[in-house]
Amino acid sequence: MSEWDTAALAAADKRYVWHPFTPMGEWCASEHEPIVLVRGEGALLWDSNGREYIDGNASIWTNIHGHNHPHINAAIRRQLERVAHTSFLGFTNPPAIELARAVVNLFPAGTLSRVFYSDDGSTGIEVALRIVAQFWSINGDSRPDFVAFKSGYHGDTAGAASLGAAAMFQKNGSRWSFPVRQVGSVAQLEALDSEDQAKIAAVVIEPLVQGAAGIRLWPSGTLSGLRRWCDRSGCLLIADEVLTGFGRTGRMFACEQEAVIPDIMVLGKGLTGGYLPLSITLISDKIFRPFSSDETDPEILFYGHSYAGNALGCAAALASLELFEIEQTLAALSDKIGHLSAELSRLKEHPAVAEIRQCGLMAGIELRADRSERIGAEACLAARAHGLLTRPIGNTVVLMPPLCVAASQINRAVAAVRNAIDEVCCAARR
Ligand code: PMP
């Protein structure tokens, strides 16, 4: 007997709540039974009926060391006993100071050296754009254009949304967007004439892999080629590591894989281990310098949110970074990545699978859409009955467990995807 009244919770949810990126008519329909998640442990989650699932998308790509981790729990509790939140406007606090130092120390000295706190990936990107615009205006340069890559995704606030997910956000008119030049490749940037190049303030990229586009990998060398192009043309490089940061691609940061240091890096999602909303916009000396002069009329960045530098979030993030050391998270990753790839290779031959794309501990299993346009959603729904929770992107099933996932759980997750595909795509089991 569960301690939760699932029916009452579901009814109240349908009555009072509006869920993100969700067709609410379908959600609220009487036949829809929402899964009410009540508990987690490591890579597992339990619903209010006591059913166990593998957290197959790391709770929307955030979770790193697992749910309910004693080390992160203890750090949050310790901070909670002192104070949960204080203003970062005009004041500071120890966890925010320590976290800034710890994150800066992850990069070579004198490169990315200054931390600006926001609440989530979108606002971390948003402030990156504001900083860049103000930086060029202080310099007296007219560089009005931002460049982003087609099919990229950088969040939902107006600025971030202008950079990516164009089709989705422009559905109801584009009055939220500001001018962004979309390109498909670095070669297209190289083809721009010098006048156009000189107008570019910054290029924003999801390094190594476009996540929300369906786990689409960049050809190797794209990021380093882009760095070289930005250096030649004099514009800034913003690396959106909201998804790829903190081990997801196999290294601490995706940029390391191509030995690239961007001018700005945005971190979110996994920063707190997937516990609390917090993001960091990490800035190079060069960009920070004009904001730090002691002139009588100083340059001020007029940007910030009420929960900036939240002490609980920073304490969780510090504990998460400690866990990378304590549990040697990165050292254990290459075996897990190899194991996932071996498991997925057997799924590749499935007649309903069009393509499988993998980058580190994330994979996109693209299904053939000939039978149904909603095949991805149908497969993810069917996977629940096999103990796997995840969400599709179009007809691609995303598999992105927490980094703490065990080999046996990877087996279970891939088996659940296979069973789900069998059910929705082919009546008979293979
Ligand atoms: N950038 C990237 C690469 C993302 O994948 C996301 C979210 N999926 C964001 C930014 C936005 O982050 P958030 O949802 O925390 O605002």
C-alpha cells in the first residue's frame, strides 16, 4: 500500500498545473495517467505507486552523481542550517565565493576567470549575450550580429530563443527575437565577406553535439575550426556547455575534447549535480576587464536575478565537484560509454531504427517514422512499462542516464528501449 494517493494527486495536477512543453489538452484528458515521481536513489526513480524506473534522461539532462546522494544531501543540509538564500546584489556568501574559485580553477590560469551566477541555462545564455553586446559597445565597435548554428538550442528566454529552436519559437510570430544570423557550418562563416565578418559580435555553439536537435554530433574539428575562425575575424566565441558540461561527453567539458577555450562558457543543468537550479556564465579576463575599471563613471552590467548566487545551489554544486574527485567520476566514464555503445550497436540492426547517434554518455535512437509521426513519443510511453523513463525529441528516443549509472542499468535501459520499439513498431518480438 503506497503512502501516496495517486488518483488525488493526478486530479489536482490536472486541475491546477501547467506543464512545460506539454500539450495540456492531452495531459488533462481523463485517460492520461500522469506519473507522480516521489523518490530517487542513484540512477533510479520511484513513482507514487511504488514502481521503479531507470532515470533514462537524467531528469531532463541534469543529474550527474545520482539522486539522493548522501554527500550532496549533507552539503545542502549544512547550508540550510545556516541560511538558504541571501541577496547577491550588494552582498556575497561563502558557498558562492568558493564555487566561483573551484570552477575557475578547472580551467588553465588566466583563461576563464570570472563567474556570473544566474538561475538556469537560458538565463546563463541571456546574460552572455548582454555581456557581449555591452563589451563591444564599450570598445566602440559596431558588431550588432550574433551567429548561431541551424538546429541549435540555447534556451527559452527571448534572447536565448533567438539563437535557436527557431521554428518552435517563431510559430506565433517572431516579435521576441533579435537579429541572429543562422549558419549551418564553419565553412559558411568562412565564406562571409570581410564586411559581414566585422559585424559579428559572437558565435554561439553547443560544442560537440546539438542536444535538443536530437543528439546530433558535429563533425570532429568543428569546434577547433570555429575557434580559429573567431580568432581570425576578431569576434567572440560562446560555448554553451549547459548540456555537455560536467562529464556528459566523457571529459569534464566538451571544449576539452578539441583543446578549445572559449571567451565565454555557459554552465547549467549538471552544475549542481542535478539538484537545484543554478547556472554560471564564465567569462575571460579580456571581456571582464572593461567592466572592472575604477573610473568615476564605471561600466555596470545591468543584469541579474533575485536568486543569483543562491547559497543552497552553490553548496550543492561544490559538493558535486567534490564528488568528481571522491568517486573518480570521469575515470569510470570511459568504460560506461563503451558499454553503452556496445549495447546500442546491437540495437542498430533493428528494422525500426533509422540511426543511433552517441556522444559520451548520451544517445539518440532515431526511429523510422514511416508508421507514425509520433513514433518517438509512443516508444517512450511504452518504455515506461519496461521500467525506463525518458522523453523523445521528434522520432528520436533520448538515452542519457545519470553518470553514476551501473553497467547492469545500462543493459536494462537499452533492453527497455528495444522492448518498447518492438511493441510500437513491430507487432512480433524479434
Ligand atoms: N542550452 C542547451 C544546450 C540546452 O540543452 C538547454 C536545455 N535543454 C538550455 C541551454 C536551456 O537550459 P534551461 O532549460 O536550464 O534554461
